[in-house]
Amino acid sequence: MRKLVMLSGAPGSGKSTYAANLPGNVVIMSTDEIRKEMTGEYANWGREKEMWAEFNRRATKALTNNSDVTVVLDATFLSNRNRWIVLSQHYFEADYVELVLFERPLEVCLKQNLQRSREKWVPEDVIETMRSGIEEPNDRVLSVIDNLERIR
């Protein structure tokens, strides 16, 4: 089965840890890691258009070249617009689509952020803003997913 798992949540909410602990044949598409490959830094947004093109290219390749794989989309995906932009390119390539919404309290995100390496650390005010901006999945997003999991 080709499974697509989109992770949605603020920095420090546990998305990457969740992805790293999934069992089976898992391919993780991380915007942070692709950004680092392309620019040498996690926080360099100078090549975002290229980064997203590469992210989507890799996701398509992983889904179409494997019959039994879980492809994890590891990014914040806070808005329905951003979720849809990516889901609309990949939902039809998967047999099963899941959205995992990380609704962890701000205090948890801030505490976990402090445990990151310095190069992955996110300013607290950015986390606060992003945490407060998480949108509830809308009907368009819900129409292409098979399961919505909430992690609180």
C-alpha cells in the first residue's frame, strides 16, 4: 500500500520525531532537510520555490516507484491553502492519505524547541505566532484524506 502522511503543526510540536518513529518502509520528505541540502542552512529561505519543487518531485518519485511505502510530508502545513497546494499534487498517487494534526500546547512546543540543536532552534515569538495560526482542516482538504489524526 502507498500511504501518504501529511504532518501539520507548529515548530517543536513533535512532527519530525513522530515521522522518525513510524514503522515499515518510510520515506520522509522534510522541508527543513531539503532546505539545508540546497542552502547549507535550515533557516535560509532564499530558494523556497526550488525547495518546494524538489520536495514535490521527491514525494512523487517515492510514491510512484514503490508499491509498499509510507511517504511522510514533514513541514508545518498550518493553513488549508498550503495543505491543499501539496495534497492536490499527491493524493491521487497514494492508496491512503492521512493528515496528522499536532495540536500540542504552546508550552510543549517551546520546551521541545529548547532541546533542538542551535541550527534548528526557532525563535519563541515565531513559534507563538505559528501555533496560534493553525487552521482546522476545511472541507476541500478533508475530501482527499482518509483519516485525520489529532495529537494533543
